Amino acid sequence: MQRQRQTISVRQLAILVIFFAIGDMQLYLPPLTAAYAKHSAWMSGVIGIPFGVGAAWFLFSISKRFPGKTLIEINNQAFGKIAGGLLSFVFLMMMFNTSITQVREIADFVSTQMMTETPQIVICLLMVLPITLAIRGGITTIARLGEVIFPFFFAMFILLVILLIPKIDLTQMLPIEVTGFPGIMKGALFFIAFPFCEMFAFLMFFDRVEESEHAARDYLLAAFVAGIAIWVTIVLCICVLGVFATEHTIYSPYVMAKKINIGDFVQRLEAVLAVDYIISTYFRCIIYGYAFIRGLQQLFKLQDHRFLMRPFGFLIVGYAYFLAPGIVSFVHFDVVWLFWVFSYSPGLLLLSYIAARLKAGWKKGEG
């Protein structure tokens, strides 16, 4: 019996974009931008948001240029089945690696900050079931789950922002341009690459989004809202903790949340930020994971993706646990990963787009 084609609404797409773009960035991006831009880290966000939304628009425009096609099909159209298949396999390996990296990041965070006596392998095992069940259910299941959880996620974020207002010291943002424009731009590159350029995974299910005249507007607005949320987190870290603590603390937003203390009664709310972080990182993981599984299905012409979930679950545990010696390794790898991301998006994506357009133009001319 043929399965019904799954679709998602534009509103559901916007929610997934917000979850994906925020992802693990609300913990990892403030130290990165502060390391290069210092007191002007907030300026890196101001520069990064419009360019990041532009990168998101570029990805959406590709899907509109090739309606009904996924990234795998675009590559096949551009380079043929063999060369296009090899290029698609490179993209799939990127999706696979990034998806499971999110699991390892959650395991590192929980085992070092919250449950210090719990081995990382146990955290990885606990993540397998919710990840594989969501991906097995398909994009409709993922989108509906996002719709249910998003109000709680948004409310907890707003609550943290409001409760941190008494701790804000705007003088922490001075002096401006300590590192000069080059330092600000270096911080902006991280702001553009990690939340926005990695959104090429959405090319694997833009074809499942219902037709709407407001699709582009809602999609770009969601990317903008996610950028603002990350920027607000950076500004709060600088104003509450200061530049030095933000730069040299891996989980500086989590430490910042510990500063909440209203009348010695409302305090120890860092768990709220931890839940927000785990939720958004979980969605980033399953979006990448679904894109990877569906890509395999299309690349190898499989009838159903569900039988792939068991081996994928085993790979989550093994690969996540042996991915890196510790969280410090991820920090040292950030600059390399920055150029790695740009080489995929817009690098290889732009190459596929140009090749496909040229090939379509040649066929039209021959006709």
C-alpha cells in the first residue's frame, strides 16, 4: 500500500526554521563572537543578521528555481547521475556528521553541567529513541511536534530575558571597536555561517511545504526572528557577565542564567535555559537526521526509509561517543568548521545551481 505524501504548512516550516537556526547557537555563539569581536560582539550580530537572512533567502530561491526537487535531484540535474550522486553523497555525509554532533554536544553539556556523575554514553543512549521515532514518523510528525513545543520554548526564552534585565550593565559593552572592523567581521562570519548557511538541509523538504503566497515572507521572517534571539543572547552575556567571562566560558549563557536572583526567591533558573537549549538542539538534530535519511532514500532509490532507522540509531550512539575527546576539541575546531560550512553553502550549492541553470539553458537552446 502506497504511503500518503507528507506535507507541512508554511507556519510549521517557520517554526522549524526558528528551532534549527537557534539550535545549539544560543550556547556556543556568544563565546565565539566575544573571542573575536570582544565588546563589539553585538555589532557582529547586527552585521550578521541581514547577511544571514540573505543566505537563507538564497537557499529558498534555489528551491523556487527548481520547484518540486530536492537537493539530490538538483545535483543529478546539474551533473548527471554519477557526478551528481557523488556530490550528493558529500552533502549527506555533512548532514550525518552535523546531526550526530548535536547529540554529542547535548551529552557534553548534560554530563559536565547538570548530571556530572552520568557517563556520556548513557546520555547518547537516552537520545536515540526520541530522535529515531521522530525521523521515522517523517516531516509531518517533526513539524507537528515543533508546533506543540514551540509556545513553551518561546515562553521560557522570554522569561529568561525578562528576569535578566535587572542584571544588565550597559557599560560592559564599552569601549566599542576594541578589535576594530576586522574583529567584528570575524565574529559576524560565525554568526552568518552556523545559524544560517547550515540551513541547506531544508532543501531536502522544501518540496513538502504547502503552496502559499506568504511562504517566502514567513520563511525569511522566521530566520530573522531566530537571528534576533541569538543576538539578544549575545548582548545579555556581554552585559551580565562581561567580555572576559563570556569569551572564556564555554557555556557562558548557562552561567549567565545562574545570575538570576529576584529577592533571594526566584533563582537557580539555569535549568530553564538548559531545557531551551536541549529542545532547539534536538530539533536541529532531527532536521539534519531526516534530511540525511531522505537523501539516502532518494540517492539509492529506496521505497521506504523506515528500515534505515535501526542502523542509524546504532550509529548515533557509537559515532557520537567517539566523535571527539571532549568539548574542548569542538572549540578548537570552530574556525576549520567555519570554512567547511562556507564551502558547502554557498560554495557547492552555488556551483550546482549555476551548472543546472546552464544545462537547462543549453537544452532550451538545442530545442
